[in-house]
Amino acid sequence: MIHINLLGQARPKAAKEAVPLEAAVQLVFLLAAFVVAAAVLGITYYQEKKSLDATNAEIAALTAEKASLQQVKQDVDRFENEKSVLQQRIDVIETLQKNRTGAQDLLQMVANTVVRVDSLWLTSIERTNNSLKIEGEAGSINSVANFITQLKRSGYFDNVEIQEAQENDLLSGVETFDFKMTAAVNASGGGEQVQAQPAGAAQSAKAPGKGRS
């Protein structure tokens, strides 16, 4: 369709509506608020990321330190086990040495007691814990009684008791007596072990010697 201007004048253009000042100010404030919010969020993100990186670095350092401490703990545990084994060996050696010395002291004390008694010799000594069993022969009952007295006076033995004493016929025309007795080793006395002595052990170097005749 063709339009013809019969008036011969230019058609006036439509006037643009002016933007109110208040709306413009609000728009500026809105943009400023957006920029400030974006800046605040950016700064907050940077700070949080920096803090997170520092925390991760600390965690990594602590993890490495933990691994190092675990190795140290394993080394310490190994050293403690080795120390325990060595201490057990030392204790065994010390116990054996103590028992060896104690047995020698005990035999020496019995021997010293025997030599103070006339006509008496021992044939067997056996120890169980702190209980001592003694067997021997004597030329008379008085010798046995004197031996008991000497054991008590030594301070090395407690509860010395005669179990049996009877005459034998080992030597024709000679009066001899077999005897058996028990005694408790004093707690402050000798060692812990004494091996049983065979019959006739009074003649050996380690057994108590024969008494005076």
C-alpha cells in the first residue's frame, strides 16, 4: 500500500520519553552494589583458598611427621625387644652364677661343721628348695647330737631335725651308726641349688670331709 502526504509537510517524529533521575540513580547504586559484592566475594574466596592451601600443607607435613614417628616407634620397639632378650640372658647367667656360688658356700659350711665333730662323716647331701636332707655315719650317737648342735650354732641352718639313727654292722667289732636328718637353709644363707651327693661322696673334693677320729 502506498501512502501519500497531501499536506506537503514532514511527519513529526515521536519524542523520546526522558528517563526519570531517580531510576538512573537506583541503577547506578545497583551496579555499584554488584561490583562491591563481586569484590567482596573475590577477596573472601582468595582468603579461604589461601587458608585451605595452608591447612593442606600442614596436613601433609603432619602426615609425613607421623610416618617418620611410626618408623621411630618401630625402631624403639625393636630395641626394647632386643633389650628384653639380653636382660633375660643376663638374669639367667646371674642366677646360675648365684646358684653356683651358693652351692659352694653351702657345702663349705657343712664341711666346716663336720670337721668340728669327732667320728662323723657324711654320705649324701640333697637339697630341695630350702630343705636340706643329710645322710651319714657316726661312731656314736653323741657324735650325731654334736653335729646337730654345730649345724644350729652355724646360723646357716634352721629346724635341724634327726629323722633316723640306727646302729649298723659295716665293721665287725666297731660300733657305727647310720643317720638321716633334715634342715632348712636360712634365708640369709647360701645359694639356691645343691646336687645330691652319691654314697661315699665324703671322700670327694666337693663333699664335706670325714670328721676327726
